[in-house]
Amino acid sequence: MRAAIQTPARLWRDVVAMGVLIGLVDRLLLEFTGGPGELAAIWLGNGFLTGWLLSRPTPTWPYYLLAGLLADVFARLASGFEPLHAVTIGLANVIEVLIVAGIVRRKVPDIGDPKRWIELGGIATASTLAACAVSAALVSLVNALRGDGHLLAGVVSWYAAHVVGMVIF
């Protein structure tokens, strides 16, 4: 695992850098979807944030999660999402990230140990499949209640895009 971030200034720069990167990635992907209510074919932001968390000390995670949430919400607002809709989707993304990162950290505390990479792969895959199902169900329910699409189609689209994005990272 990466050494602890030593100073508050260094932590702040790291959190801001991560937030800016996720905001830019999310905004770019949203630009290609066509608008609010449509889903991206691939979603990279959550995999990026999960990897970032796993390379940082666990006690710093709340800062990164908050920055990731804000970055996602701002990217959605810039793409035309209504504020409440942007926040609910952002929260679903954070839940997805937290499930994967939390399970991986608990089961394989040192992801850099080559002796555990096979185990890490299995745990990361299983937690990704579960986490993406949870976030897909949440977002699809929110979108269906808003009248923004068919529940099952939303689940399948979100799930596929998020699993692919997590697997890439």
C-alpha cells in the first residue's frame, strides 16, 4: 500500500487533483451521451475513484469520496441535469465505489502484494458485479420514477457501462 500522505497541504492537493480529474472524465463521458436521462456506454469515473482510494490510506477516504461526489454532481449539472437528479446519481456512484473499495480493502489490505493478485482479481470482480448491480438498481429506480426511461433497460445499460469502467481500472 502507498505510504501515508504526510501533510494536510499534500492531502489537499491530492484530493483536488483527483476531483478535477474525475470531474473532467465524467463531463467528457456525459458530453457523448447526448443529455440528461441518457446513459453512457462506458463509465470510467467510478473505476478511477476506486483505484485512487485503494492506493491511499483508508482514513483519508472520506475526503476523496466527497471530492468525487462533488466532481460528479458538478459534471452532471454542467451537462443539464436537474440538481436533485445530479445528487442522487452522484450518491449512487459513491455507493458503488465504496462497496468495491471497502470489500477489496477489507479482504486484501495490500493490493501490491503479488502473492495475492489472483485472490484480489476474484474479490475485485465479485465486488464490482455486486456494487454495479446496487448502483444500477438505485439509479434506474430514480430514473423510472422521474419518467426518464424503462426500469429494466436502465438497469442493463447502467450495469454494463459501470462494470466495463470498473474492469478497465
